[in-house]
Amino acid sequence: MAASANALKNVVVVGGSYVGKAAAKELANILPPTHRVILIEPHTHFHHLFAFPRFAILPSHEHKAFIPYTSLFSSSPSPSSHLILPAKVLSVSTSPNTLTLDRPVQYPPSSVNTPISSSLNNAIGTTKQIPFDYLITATGTRLSPPGSSPHDTKPLSISFLQSFQSAITSPSTSHVIIVGGGAVGVQMACDLKELHPGPTKKVTLVHSRDQLMPLYHHRLSDIVKERFGELGVEMVLGKRAVVPVGGWALPVPGQEGKKKMVVNLAGGETVEGDVIIQATGQQPNNEFLVGLETQQQQQGTEEKGNGKVINPINGFVRVEKTMQFADERFSNFMFAVGDIADSGAHKAARPGSMQATVAARNVVRLIEHEGKTSEGEDVELELESIEVQPAGIHLTLGLTKNIIFRNPNPAVGQMEPTYTLKDDGKEDMGIEGVWGRNGIKVSGPQEYHL
């Protein structure tokens, strides 16, 4: 006989971007019937961030970057057992294990066999407190706009990307300055000059180092610079931009060209343009975990801010190779995966998704081990570990040109990078396939507005 919805134990995933979505989906496929997945994510739709740099420049595709979560659990053995709660987690407590949300959500569901959308509309009550037995943190990092959207709903996020399009394509905009020579900056610079060739729209990329894409072998920087030369992208390298508090002003529709904007460089020089796009830095979304350090202090075992949970140097969550929290007080039931995890792996969706799989499997192993030990069995707990691989990236270099690049792997005697230059890209970056991989088969253009 199936357990009631209220009797199910909660495995909560916080964060529904690439890695959190992967963790939730894997869990839903392998959890025992005694447990359910609860994905907590403030965005109403999955944000396909890889397309943001392109869709912030190229009109008519921006709505395709926001994909409904409705089919996330559709391929799992019991889709209706699992929940998606639209909220942001503010804090976590371990006495008892509870997450505090920024808004009331309908919980618990009235029936385990009720579809997700219905169960949220017909739940027993509303609460800001969600209990959990296991927690996977996949909150990632905050990218500067337009690498991310500050809005939770699809209509507002669409308007947000359109505001960049309007500012960039305006006849009043003759000079676009991009600050940052990482993936977002490089991709936007290439797209801009391919869409706006010639002298009518100047594009300048400012980067603090001489090497672009500094996480990677210098050969990638050389390739990007060659491409910039072909397209006419100007570069100011080895000079750090002074980022104003709060960043540069975002585009305001209708104000294009009315006021020049200035990038001040650390050496005293300036670069003046019409639009400034900030493509620097990733800020870890760790705020809801900060209280764990305080809880340690209150219990008299550690000092506040000791850095056992969050690495004070970079803000990422300290983890073991099993993706468990490194702090042994929480390691038996808390995991961190993806960009938020201080795992030693580079920050990208592919390694993050591998971490999500390992974490999900380890949660199941802990559940199974708990069941066996409660029955008196003496069994050894064996958990999976990740294997950190050299950094790799699939980088667009214009509307169709792109490169797949991987750093050297000295551990196996590979001392040079490997890469493949391609010219098979699509204007919409193959977005139909992305929707399909999210469980939604697009049969007509109107469906992109879901």
C-alpha cells in the first residue's frame, strides 16, 4: 500500500538551475518509495543561462530561454510524489532540520497521487517552514546581468533581456563596452560584431589580464584573439576596470544614447561608450547557509565564522569528494554540488551534473544504510566520490562558429590542450533540443511562450 503524501520523507534540493535540476531528476528516479524530492526554486521557469548572452543581443528568441519545470519528474517511477516549491530559501536550521522560505507555499500535499500542479493548489495549508531529512545545495553563483536575470517570472525576464537588445541595437548606440574576458564577455563580443559589422557599432572588450579566458590554457586565448581580429572587436587588456558599487547602470528603454557611460581603469585611463555590459565575477549564493556557522557558536562547539561550512576565501561550501559537507556535524545529511561547492572542479554545468549524480546516489546509499543499521545489521557504508577532470568548455565565437576546448591532463601525460573548431552553430543555439531535454516536445513556435 502506498504511503500517504504526509508520511513521505523529504530530500530537498535547493536551486533549480542546471545542476539542481539534474540532482532532483536523478533523485526522483532512484529514491525508495519512502522518500520524495522537493525542489525549491524561486524562478517560475528554468533559466537556460547559456543562451542569455546571445538572446540579450539577438531579438525574437528571448522567450525561448525560459522553460517550464512541468515535465521535470515526468520520467520518474512516481512523478506525483515529488514537488516543486516556488520560493527562495532564507535559512536552514538543524534542530530540527528545517528550511525557512521567503514566502508561504502550500505544503504538505494532500495526496501522493495528486499531480504536482494540483497538489500545490489543493494542499492542506501554507507555511514558510519545510522539514527535510536530506539536503542538497545547488544554489550556484550570481552572474552579472545579462548573464543572469534578477526576475523570477518569465514575462519580466523576457522584458529584461529585451532592454539589453533595445540599448545595443539602437542607432544611438555607437560604442558598446564589455568588461570581462571570460565566456560571457567573449561570446557577447563575437555575436555583437558579427551582427553589427563595420564601423557603425564599435565593440571594445576590457579585461584585467593579457590572457582572455584565464581559466584555460593560453591557446584558447590566442584563438579568441584571432577571432576578435577577424570580426573587428577591439581589446583593452592588462588593465583592470574599476567597477562602481552596485555595478554600472543597466539599460533603460527609451534612454538610449542620452548619456555617455565611462569605464575608469585602475591606471587612471578611461574608456567612454554608450552601453557598458559587465561580464565579470561570480558571487556564490551562500546566504542561507551562513547561519550554520552561528549555530555552531550557539552550541558552544565552535566560534562564529570559523569557516568550517563556507570557505571564507572564496565563499563556496567546503565539501568532500563524496559531495558531503566537509563539516562533520552536517556531513551525514547535507550535500553541495555545482558552482556553490568548493570541490576543486571548474565551475560549469557538465562537472556539476556529474557531482549531482554522485550526491543523489550517495543520498540513496545513506538511506539504505540507515535502514539496515536500524534493523541491527552491521554493514559498512561505501559512498561514491567524484573525479576532478581538467577544465573544458563549449564556447561560441559568433552565430555559427564555436570551439570545444579542454585543458591539458598531466595526470595521464597529456601536456597540450585538445580542441575542435566548428562552424555548425545555430542562431537560436539549438533551443528546441534544450526544451526536448527538459521533457517538452515543441510542435510549434507558440509553445515557446509557455
